Amino acid sequence: MPINKGTKPPDVRNIYTASPFILKATNVPNAIAIGKVFADYKVRFFDQDNDKPTIKLDYVNGPESGTGIGGFVSGNGSDFSLFVKVHAVNSGTSA
């Protein structure tokens, strides 16, 4: 996975939806078939602070939802990377 270095990432605070949300590739052999369609994925990025450089998120993906518990943003302009650790809940179980 490429990591974009830099201290001037764009402002990505917004709500984004991936629809259709389709598996294009995997590094897990025989797990899920390429082409599988999942529930729409909606993510909200907020509280971006490029001076620290931190960001928060929450998301919904079918029966799963999650909240960021630590995020980092780096890059310059349209070449940027986001890294976020999340607490997720799926069908009443925590992960």
C-alpha cells in the first residue's frame, strides 16, 4: 500500500458514499469471490487538524458501523493517505 508523505493534505471533511461497493481484489486466498457486492459504504470524515495532523471518522456499512478511535492524515494535495483505527459493531458484536 503506498503511503503519501507530506504535511499539506487536502481538507477531506465530508460524507462519502461507495455505491456499488464491490470487491475488486483481495490478498486472502479463497475468502470472498472477486466481484462480490456489499452493502453501500458511507463514511464521514470530521475534525481534521493538519497541524497535528489528525482526523476522525465514523461509518456505516450495512449492519456494521464504526467510530474512529485515532486517525492520522498525511500527504500533499491530491496525493494523501488516511490511517484510522476504528471500533466497529456488527449485528450486536464488537470487533
